[in-house]
Amino acid sequence: MVKEPDRLLPLAYAGVTVRPKLEAVFALDSALADVLRTVREPMIARIRLAWWREQIEALANGGVTAPEPILTLLASRFAPADPFPLSALPDAWDLLLEDPLNLEGVERFASGRAEALASVFHAPQLTKSLAFWSLVDFAFHCSDVQLAADVRASAVRLAPLRLKGLPRALRVLVGLARDDLAQPDRRSLGSPARLFRAFRHAFLTS
């Protein structure tokens, strides 16, 4: 279900316990991104994001959800007793529908997205590193040149000096984002060089 090369790489290095949950959350995150990418009318996009939030909340409370593959995947990967703050993820994506979108809105998006992803690892202390990744990820998908530059500058302030201590999957995710920020011209998704850098971050990084 996860197809993006830069999501598959951290999954390849994730532990057997966290990999199923991380895969499900990546799938959800991609589905929410698709809402913004494919729906031109902001009000319709907000309605769809609200639907996702309602479905995730129903899932967290043991309620009945729509027969949607990603919801089924989430239900199969997260036990009822798990912390389930993923309903905040649609709210984070909703922030990108602000008009006009500014740096503060993007930073709030990155923070909310990071908090949801950090919950997979039961580690709120990972939020800063994941917010850094989210800012870099946004900058490379942003068509507004000035906003993208502002977001990159904001990401620099959050960039971790060391990756040691992060879960291995996040060493890959955050390490590649750090590479991209430092040398954007070398960003080539799925390339052999990127695969090598992922390995380096997973096993050889400091």
C-alpha cells in the first residue's frame, strides 16, 4: 500500500514491532496528502479530511467505520489499547488549506504531523526530528518558491546535529531529509546513491 520510495526505505529498516504500524500511518498520511493534491475546492477538501478524522475517531473508540482499505489496515495494525492520536493527522493536513498559506501555518502542520507520527514509537521526544523531516518534505512539494525557501530556512533551525539515538527507521527518514536540505541537487528518489545513504544513516551514522 505504501509506494513512495522515501517511505519504503525507512520501512525496510524498521523493527518488526514498529514496521506494521509505521506502514499503516504512512499509508494514511499519503491518503491525506492525496486529498489536497487532487481536490481543487478547499471546502470539499476540508469535508474529506473531516471524514477521515471522524472515521479514525470511530476506529479508536471501537465504533463501526467505512469499508475503506486504509481504515481496515489501521484496525489490523493498532490494538484497541494502543494510544491512538492519529485523528490529529487530518487536522494537520487541514492547516495547509489556509488561504493565504504562510510559514506559521506550515510550521503548525509540521508539528501536528510530527506528533501523530511520533505516537507510533510511543516517543513524544521524537516530535522535533519528525517536524524537521516534515518541513523538508513540504518544501520539496511546494510550488510557491518564496514559501518553500522560508520553510527550508525554518527547517535548518530544527535540523538535528546527530541521528544517534533515533530509531533506525527515523535515522533513515530524517537523515535523508538532512541530506536533501544540505544538497538539494542530489535528491534523486530511488537512486542507488540514495539507497546507499539510507544504509549509511541506518547503520553507520553518528
